[in-house]
Amino acid sequence: MSIYNLNFHDLKVRTAGADTFVEVNVHLQPDLHLDNAHEICDRIEIEIRNNIPRCEVFIHPEPET
């Protein structure tokens, strides 16, 4: 399952000292099982954390319309 073709909006990145905070809304298939939605969000979070040290990531999944 590829996570790289997702649509997203409201990407917000801010820093406080040495910490970075990332918030984003991602669009997922509306019929996606909850476990799969969590897996995708976890993979996105890991990818962001691998590229931004000392990062807190907040992902809000919503159905693609």
C-alpha cells in the first residue's frame, strides 16, 4: 500500500526552540478499515520523523471525497 499518492491540506509546521511541530490533514479512502487508516498515519509520521529531528507529528485522517 503506497502512502505517497495521498492528498492532504492544512499542513502547518512550527518550531519552538529545538522542537518542530507538524500538523496535517490527510485524505484516505472512505471505505478504508480503521486499522489500515492507522497504519498509513503511522507510516506518514515515521517518514516525517525520519526527516525532521525532535519532531512531534499530528495527523488528522479524513475521507477522500
